[in-house]
Amino acid sequence: MKTSIIFKKIFSSVFFKSGLVDNKIRQLGAKDLTLILMYHRVVPAGQLVQAGMYVSPATFVSHLIFLAKYFNVVPLNSLTVKNGLAGIAESGKPPCVLTFDDGWQDFYEYAYPLLVKYQQPTTVFLPTEFIGTGKQFWTDCFADLLSRRQATIPGKLSAPDILTAVAYLDGLPGSFENQLEAGIEYLKKYPLNKIEKVLAGLSETWQVDLAGAGRNFLNWAEIAEMKDSGLVSFGSHTVNHQILTTLDNTAIKNELIDSRKELLQRKVVDSSCVSFCYPNGNHTKEIAAMVRSAGYHLAVTTKKGWNHADADKFTLKRIGIHEDMTSTPALFACRIAGLI
């Protein structure tokens, strides 16, 4: 365990026991603020998943119990109500919204049963082109290649423009986890077509094939079942999960319009409230305006913080939740209170 995490566990425990966290949450709630949490995956520890991309089932249970005590967990579409939220409990607890990015199949396996057990609503953002397929995100392709790499074997790369990127990724220092994080951050600056070329180059250089590892994402039958429960709603995460700031306006419009159309045709969303999530959180004022024009009613970012009732509904803030930073109730509480 990293030294920084150990210290945060110690400090969070002190803050939690002192009542500081409880007071901070109540102060934020009294200011008419709304908390939106950002999850990605709920999976058992030990799987080939980025550290910042998951919480364990046990940790997720602890979150749900904590939230039930301190918050009124409400559906995301509550935020579309003018001048505040609908259905806020008379208890005066601050409202909280749960969101999950990407539509992973393990949401159905691990998170959904727990949401049913504790009767808490959530929203899942779907990249429509990946749903019900065996496709992988490029981030998972990179993780798979990195985990199976052999000694570097320089190949005859067909595209000279990717040589620099391949060489940089091949020479990343540190542990697997550090190489994975650094490599993904490095590749995010490129458009998808170049990333795919770089991955092909790494496949050749490391002598590892790019074969997929089975279905990673939800299918439409699972989505329909969860929607019928009344607890899980869905929104768009574009068609191809491309970072919108790397695309031209025509491509952005296609990602927005086509994904919304698919969700409506499959009756996954209600036309009265269709939500959107920016891949990687990347957006501009122009892109946010395009989201509004495409027929969406709100959009969430990865910018950290709580939201005022009069906040711009197309640049809503969220607090990212992952295992390292929220594995205990005290850590979780301090994370959402902004104390660590």
C-alpha cells in the first residue's frame, strides 16, 4: 500500500471520529448543494483493472450504508427540475446521485444486486457501439498488451508516425500499475485512429496479439431488465467512447445524435430526460452547447465538487470514487466531504 494512502487512512479516521466529517457534510447540505458520485466498476480485487477504475463489492456495500445514513439518494433526472431537486426527503439530508460510467458487464453481476438489496437508484452511461459486443476500450487493450508483453523485439512498423509513441511506451519505468497509468495518460492526447495504430505497433514490438478477452460490456437484455426494476436509469456516453475534444464538430455531432437515437429507439431512455456523460470528462463551452442542441437535458463531467441548485446542467461536477481512496467508511466520508 502506498505511503500516501496509509497517511490518508490515519487522518480520515481521526477526522471521522472527531465529528468533523459529519459537520462538514451537514454544512454542505445546508447550502442547497447536490453531490454526484462517479463510479466505474464494482469488481473483486485482483483483476486487471486500473486502480482508479473500481471498488470492491464489500466497499460498495459500505458506501451504500453510509449514504443511506447521511444522504437522500435520488435519481439523476431529479436535477432537471427547475429551482432544485424533486423528492428530497423531509429529513433534510442533502441529495446524492449515483452514476456509473461505461456500462461494464460487471455492473450487472456485482453492483446491480446490491442496489436492489439496498433500494438505491443509479444511472449508467452507455457507449452504444460497445453494448452487447465483444469489443474492448483501447485502455483495456493497452492493459492487456502490457500485462503480456515479452522482451522488446523491434518490428518493421508500417507507420513511421507512431514510432515515437511506441518507443515512449516501451520505455516506461516502474511497476505495471505505474506503466499502465502513465501509458493511458500519454495516449489520451491522441485521436482514436492514431491510438489504434500505436496499439498495433506495440502488439508487433512486444510480440503479443490483440485478441479480445470476451464480453466486457452490458447487453441490451440486461439493460432492459435493470430499467424495468425502476432503480437503474441510463444515459449516453457517446457511440464510440472517444474523447470529444480530439474530434471535429461533425464527428462530435454524430457521436451525440447517434447515441441518443439508439437509446431512444431501444426505449432505454425517456425522451423527457436524456442525460449525457463526457468521456474522460473532456469538454469545452462549444461542446457543452452541442450537447444541449442535440436534445440532451443535462451532462456530467469529471470536475470534482458538489453542485449548486442553479449550476449549469451541462457541466455538472462529480466526485470520483475508487477503492484506494474509499476503502473504509472514514476514507469515503472524507473524500466526499473534500477533506482528503
